[in-house]
Amino acid sequence: MKVDVRLLVTREQILRGTTLCLELPSPASVGDVLRRLADQDRSLVELALVREPTLTLRPGLALLLNGANVLLAPQALETPVSEGDRLSLIHGISGG
């Protein structure tokens, strides 16, 4: 199964528009996608992901699956992904 991953976090601040297409076995979850990313790009782990004690996002980042915030979903990182899904890793947006 192929899943597109859009990265809007940076090595310096922002990787504008970088999209990766990852091949994953089926079934797969959002957590499986993050683990595959972590295995492929160590610098991404340092900037966006925390491995200890389990893989998660650094504070201030959001993770969207087809436009919906995965971290607010009941299954969070165990949310299943399907062929053609788009996962976006972005800086959280806040303000008043």
C-alpha cells in the first residue's frame, strides 16, 4: 500500500511542500508510517519525533490524516491508514 507523507516541518524551520511516498505492508497504522519515516530520515526524528519511551510527536506539531488531526482521534497513532491516504506533519497553529 502507498501512503503520501507531506512534511511541513524543517531542518531549520520549514521543509516547504516536501512530499514522500512510502510503501507499507497492509494493514498499517499512522504509527507504522511514523516508524518508517524515522527509519528513513534520522534528522526528521531529531526535529519532529521523539522515540522515548514510545514514538510520538514533539510538542507544537500536528499530525493530520486526510486533513483530520490524528492525535484527537480515539485511536491516535493506531489509526489505520489506507492506500492513497495523505499524512501531513505540520507546525501547530495557534493564536487569538
